[in-house]
Amino acid sequence: MSQSSVAVKSEEVKKPIQILRQRRGGVSKQLTALVREQTKLRKQLTKALEDSPKTVPEVSRITDIPTHKVFWYLMGMKKYGTVVEGEEREGYFEYALKKEKE
């Protein structure tokens, strides 16, 4: 076997992710729309919490997002360290953006 045929064969080998994408036909429009919506909601929540800590109902009023969605996303953001839970006020915990270390 010559070196040129070895080089050609190694270029023809596809990575598993390439094979999967080819078989599945790429990312569905539905999944793309879902990711865009999630990103939009996280940005709205982040913007609402920029100036001061707020409770779930306060964030819901500011963003016009239903409270169950606000709570769901805040819990996800808390899990991944974007948001921290603060003091309890009027039966609700306050949530604030986690401050980055400088």
C-alpha cells in the first residue's frame, strides 16, 4: 500500500458525530426554535435580576412570563451557578445574579 492511498483512506473515515448528523438530517427546526426560546427567556430573567434581587412573582410581573416558567428557569440557573438564592420575603425567596470574582 502506498502512502497516497493511506492518506486518502484516512480522509474518507468519518467521525461518529458526522455519521449521526448525516443519518438524522441535521438539527430539526423544532429543536432550534426551542433552544432560541430558552435563550430568550434566560436573557429576560437575567436582565430582570440585574439591578437587585427579586422574588419569582416580581420577576414574573416584570417579564410577563408565567410564574411557573420563571421558577423553573430560576431553579435551572441556580443549579448551574448563574443565580443565588437570597433571603425570604413575603413567603418567597429572593433570587439574584451570582457576582463574578474579579
